[in-house]
Amino acid sequence: MKRLVTWLVLGGLLACFAVPGYTSITNGSLTGPVRERVIIWLLFAAPSFFAAWLLVNAWWNGSGQRLSTMDSPARLLAVAVGAMPETRREWAAAMQAELTQVRGRWARWSFAVDAARAALFPPRGSRLPIIATAATVAMSVVATFMYVGRAMPTLQLFAVTFMAMAGFMTLLAVARQRRIVPSPALAAMVGIAVTGCIAAIVYVLQKYPDASEALQPSRAVFVALMLSGFLLLALSPPKAMMASSRARWIGVAVGFVLGALFLLSTGFTQYTNDGTMFMLFGPGPIFFLGALFVAAVDGSFRSGIQTAVWGATVGSLLTFCIWLLESMRWIQSGAGLLIDNDRVPNMMAANIQDAVFWILIWVPVWCLPIGILGAALSGWNYQGRASEPAPQNQTIDPA
Amino acid sequence: MARTRRPSEQTTAVVLALAEAPATWRYGYELCRQLALKAGSMYTILMRLSDRGLVETAWETDTPPGRPARHLYRLTGPGIALATEMAQAAITTSKPAVAELRARWEGA
């Protein structure tokens, strides 16, 4: 089963990389002979594949091995009960324990499928929070559509997508009774950063209306999804992302270091035209060292992963905001594009496109795997989370 | 004012089945087979009854090696009172299965 999961994950990654890889190799984004372009693309993709392989191994050492000892109905139920709210975990264990008493393939499948239904849709004490949240989300989306459509039509798609995604994921968190805002400080920090990014976009488009050309529908939706995704990660993070406070805050520090170094570098690259070099070689070591340090101190690969994830979250938001504002300063001082000091007809639009690629795509796709490699290097302890014993409310002999 | 809703036929059947022997702990799968209820319905009903304090839960002790402890259920005091009301109501509804359960409970 481990091999199957590994091949599925790597195959999925290959599909994700293949299309943009083929596009960039054939459309002239990468220069040089075809063989060189393929090699460059493979080097770009390699850390992701290696990191994915490491993550599958870590998962296998955690819950994967336990799943492999089960038959298919038990695996189905184990996955379904994993989605239950924390307040229902006792019932999750109850249904899984009861399945061990069911004999016969058909009876086991029937029990597992029905119990999975109860696990995915457990009864709710009060539907009021869900209804209230849904109503708030709907009103917010409509209000955003109307207000932004009047005030800044070029941002309407971005704003509505952002509001809809943020609202939908909030609704999901409320419906699953997941704890919202487990770390108020972190949520506030990310919230301010997301607000800053949105404010920077609005400010840039007000100063340079032609730059709206950069926010064509697909890019506008992508940026909205990324920003809302970062926000929701901070507001309702998976439990695994909150396990180590040290990992979390060092990750935030990694993000700040990335932003600070980027800001410093723009002071130099204006004269050296080496923005590309910084983005290619600058962020990786920061993530690698941060995750390596935390994994070594905590003795845990998973802690290193948390550092990399939070570093990518905070770093991407800060650097995106800085990129937009610095682009404006460069244009006003007569310089070219932030990334390579080139001059093109619609400078601000090109800067926005570069910011979207280098920060919202490159940082997560390149730096996150590099961070995971750093975590793997020093987190020799690959132990997954120990399986939780069934809660014992009382111990009773039913006889 | 607390919101009240008439319990479903399935919920009534579960409550009356537990009321047959109120002091006895019952297993979930055992109740499923007795009442021919699917596991999804049974556990949803048990969760609701537990949330409302009508059913208490426990984990069995003395578990045979190699299998996990099973979850156990029985009615609480308010649950037994509810069973009484349901049994009374079942007289007027003429539902054979529920009436049978009521008869068995009253005879216990």
C-alpha cells in the first residue's frame, strides 16, 4: 500500500508540473536549447518530488502503517472518522471498535459505509451558528460584488472570489466545529499581512490603472485563492500545524527574514539587475536553515515542516506586499522591472505578474520543499503521531 | 423556551429497545441488528440522545486481547422517563414494532 500511495502522490505531482513545464519550455519563457530547458525544469521540480517522497514516508511511519493492517471497509471508516469534529472523537473510536465485531464482507462494507455517513454528517446541537455564518457570508459576497463593482470594477472578480473563498472555508470550519483562531496572535499577524496585500493591490491600481491588465480573470482568481488560503490557514489551521509553538514562531521569523532580505536586496539589485538571482538562490537557504534548526531542536521532522509552512505563509504575504510597493518606488525613480531592471511598455502590470509568479508560486513551490528537505536532514526521528487510545469515560463490565 | 420535536419512529425504537433492560449496557451493533437499523442512523440517534443526556456511554473493560474496547450505551434517568412517555404515545399510534417493544419493556 505504501508503494501505491507513493506512486499516486508522485504521479499527481508529475501531472501538476507537466503542464506548466511543457508550456514554459515551449513558449520561450526559458531560453536556450530544449535539452537545457528540460534540465532547468527538472531541477526546479526535483525538490518537490523528493519532499513528497519524504512526506509519504513520514505519513507511513505515522498512520499509514496502521491503515495497511486494515481491510478496505475499515480503511474507509478510518478515513471518514478522521473528518469528525473533535467533540465527536469518542464516537469515531466507538464506530471503529464496533466494526471489528461485524463479520462477513458485505456486512462489513454495509456497516462501514453507513457509519462513514454518520461520521461525515454527525448531528449538530444547534444549526444557528451555521445558518448565521452562511447568511453573513452570502451578504458579504453580495455587498462586495456591488460595492467593488461600483468603486473599482477591475478588482471585482478578485474581491468576490476572495470573499467567497474566505466565507466558504469559514463556513466549513464552523460546520465541522473546528476550533477557530487557536492562535490569536498568529491569526492577527496573517490577517494584517493579507489586508496589507489587498491594500497594496488597490493602491497600485489606483495609481496605475493600466496595471489592471495584469489581473486577467485567471490571475485574479489565483491571487484571491492564495490570499484567502493563507488567511484561512491562520484562522483555522490543521491540528498538525499547531503542534509546536517553537516551530510556528520560528516559521514566522523565517517569513520576516525573507521579507527583510528581499527589501534590502531591492536596494542593491536596482544597480546590479540581479533580482532574479536573489529570488532563485536567496529564499531557499532561509527556509532550509530555519526548518533544519527547528527539526534539530524539537527532534521532529514534523516540527520542521511546520516551520516551513508558516515561513512560506508569512514570507509570501510580506514579500508580495513589499514587491508591489517597491515596484512603484522603482518606477517613480526611473528604474525598470523589480526582477531584472528591464523596461517594458506596461511596467506596473509586468511587476504584478512577476510578483504573482515569484512570490505566490515560486516561494511555495520551491522554498517549501527546500524547507522540508532541511527538516528531514536533521529530524532523524520520523516517528509519526502515536495513535490515540480510545477514550475511557468509564470502564464497565457489561455482564 | 426549549424547542421540542416529536421523536422519529427510529429514535422511539432505539429508546424503547434500551428501556427493555434499563440497567443493562448495550452495544451499538447489537442494537442495529435487533432493530434492523443501519449503522449511520443508529449512531446518529445515539449521538443525539447522548447530547441530550438521555443516554449514557461507557467503554467496556475486560476486553479480549487483540481487539479494541467497545462502546456501551444505556438510558439515564431522564431517558427512562422519556421511554415511559414514548410507550404511552405508542399505545395510540398502533405501530406494531414499537408497540411490541413497549409491551416487552412493560413486562420487564
